[in-house]
Amino acid sequence: MYENDNRIVLTLDAGGTNFIFSAIQGNRAITPPFHLPAVPNDINGCLDALLKGFNHLIGAIGQQPTAISFAFPGPADYKHGIIGDLPNFPAFRGGIALGPFLEHHFKLPVFIENDGNLFAYGEALSGALPLINHSLQEKGNPTRYQNLIGLTLGTGFGAGVVVDKRLLNGDNNCGGDVWLMRNKKYPDFIAEESVSIRGILRIYKELSHEKTERATPKEIYDIAEGKLDGNPKAAIAAFHELGEIAGNVIAGVLNIVDGIVVIGGGLFGAEKYILPSILTELHSELHSFRGTRFPCVQMRVFNWENPAERELFLQSETQTVYIPRSNETVPYQHEKKTAIMRCKNDTSHSIMLGAYAFALNNIDSAK
């Protein structure tokens, strides 16, 4: 959407360990990534790192940028740029006015959002959604999709929702927060307890009965693949359970937000074990007390990563029906469809593109 825009936006990928700074112009990075330690336990050290990183970018591009825009963990009052009590950033306890601090120092507009929202925004404007609509056009299918649900599977269960190219923030900056939806298997717990790195490690330990603590989901994946000693059945089951819980959440969201589903995040590297369980859940049925059976979502869900299913999704299902008491016909879209797919960009890159578009859209809307 902003491929030919000459404005430059400074962005940041803010993790609990490292800050990675980039400058974006025309939807592409124009500087090499610049890495600095995050200093999460010391507010002055953290703020100094932010100033150093953005100053480095300004020196590298040799001109004044249009804005600063980046993802930062919540809870936060993103609209006012205030970061709240973060478990992995103890320095921000009590609330820190990070956006106003940066605006005051750099004399630039500053935009902060959570990574799930910016991931969804980047995929909606420059990733999955344009790809799907271009593919439909090539097939001569008149259908176009405007809505997207973006999910990230990693340290936590992140998400964002874009409706008609507009990010769903919500009145309290809570739009798209799926991490605390009810866990299907453990109803008194949040979904993120299963859909997260800690969930994979916990489930594997419970099923394998190993005494040794596994350090990373990559180890669990390698066990599933037979590349590392361990319990492969327990490893595969851990990823399957993550997919089941995530699929149940996605079904609930799809019945409110009718759109394309795109998934990213480090854990989705185990897609071969996760996606089938998600799809099984999305293809499941519910019942009424009268014995009627209903699909758990109203639309038919296609796996974009399967070439045969992708072709079926792209086919036009439009028919014509006669207007009563006339010889005229009107089009009838008799089958409802959606697709689920992996992100078309690297997750971090999608967040970066989302941050870029988010800043420019806010600036243009204010004119």
C-alpha cells in the first residue's frame, strides 16, 4: 500500500532481551538492523538505549524522518503512549510515558502498538490479504476479502484484527486480545497457557514423564522429527494440543470477525504438527437440543498451504437466480469461504511493515 511512499519511519522490534532498530521507506528497510541490549530492569538504561538506537538510525539516513512507530509489549495505553506493568520489563512498573518521552526528545510524532496488532496490519496491507485478492483476480473470481485475523504463536498468544483496512483497537486498546480467552481443555485457565512456549514445554513434560527439563520448543520439535532423543509421541501431542486450543479460539473469533486467518510467530515453525489440529477444530460440529448439527463456523475453511484446497478456495461459486415474476437474474454467492494460511512475510518483517503503515495512516488521517 505504501510501496511508492518516500516518507521514512523509524521502527523498533522491542524484545525483553534485545532492541532491533530499522528505518523503513517505501515498505522496505533502508538501513541494516541495529541491535542494542534492552536493559529491562533499569528505566534509565532502557531509555538511553532507545535514544541511542533511534539517533543511530537518524545518523544513518542522514535526514529527518517523518515519524517513529514500533511495537512494544503491553499492557499499555497505546493511544497515549504509556507503557504499564510488564512482567519482562520491570523498569516500566507503575506506568512510563514512553511515547511522550520520545516525542519530546525527537520532536516527531510517535506511534506505539502491540506486536499482534501491527503483525495483522502488516499482513492485511502488504502480505496475505493482497496476495489472496490478487490470486482471486487472476482466477477471474470477483470475490475480494477486506478483513483479516492475524495470530502469533510464540512466547505468548498474540493477535490483531483488521476490518476494512482499519485496525481494530477497541475503546480500551483491547481489540484482538485472544490470549485470555477460555482454554478449551482447561476451562478455568486462559488459552495462552496452552498456546505458548511455556505450554509446549509443560505439555511435553507431562506426557513424556521425563525428569530432564527441556529448554526450548525447538528441542521438542527435533524430538518429534526424530533428530533428538526423547519421546516423539509426547512431542507431537504437545504441538497437537496447542493447535486444538488455538483452533477453538480461532473458531470463536471467526464467528465475530468474518475474514482471512494468517498465522506467524516462532512456534509456527512446527506448522506440520500444529495446523492439522487447528483445521480439525475449525471443521468440527456443534449440536442443538433438537438434534440439529451445525458447523462450528459458518464459512467453509480452506487450507491455503495445500495446493488442492487453495485451488478450490479460489474457484468462483457465484450462481444466478431469477427475480420472482421476471426474466431477470441476479448473482448468488451460495457458499461462504475463508482461508487459513501462514504469514507471507517473516513475522518480524510484517510487524515492521505494520508499524510503517500505522504511522503513515495516522498522519494522513489527521490532515
